[in-house]
Amino acid sequence: MSAATAAKDERIYQVILRPVISEKSTVAADKHHQIVFAVLPDATKHEIRDAVEKLFEVKVDQVQVVNVRGKVKRFGRSPGKRSNWKKAYVRLQEGHDIDFLGLAGA
């Protein structure tokens, strides 16, 4: 295996940070067969597709990304800002699904 291939395989495990579990992501999963992930800010659609297909052994139909701006909030007396982050909506092909509950017990 070449150094470039090893670096690409290493990056696949770093691209996806966590699944986003919210009311909006649940609606997207039910209506549009999409799973929502928080990803690295510099991740591309192709990297996200490769990471999901390799990590969860599913086929990806489409990837949409959204840059989420951090909110300005108050932390006690002082104002502050939450970090910006990137969100990926991953549509899976028919017949494929990711079961996060089944993965938790493994």
C-alpha cells in the first residue's frame, strides 16, 4: 500500500465526527431517507461519501453539505461565540439503512 493510499484511508476515519440527532434530522430520516452527520470543516462531498460507505457498509445516493454558523451567546457576563461547523445530509440508496442502536451494543 502506498503512502497516499494509507493517508486517504486514515482521513476516512477522521471525516465524520458524529451523527446529529435532533428533531429536524429525524424528520429528514423519515421523509427523505437521509442521515445527518457533523463532519470536518474542510471535508468534501466525495470524502464524506467514501467515509460513510466504508464505515457503515452502505451505498450513498447523494450528499449535501451545510456550513452552520456559530451562534453569538452570553457566557455569564461576557459575550461569546460558538464555533462554526459543517453538517452533511447523506441520502442512502433504497434498501440501505444505518442502525445506530445496533452499533452501540457492539
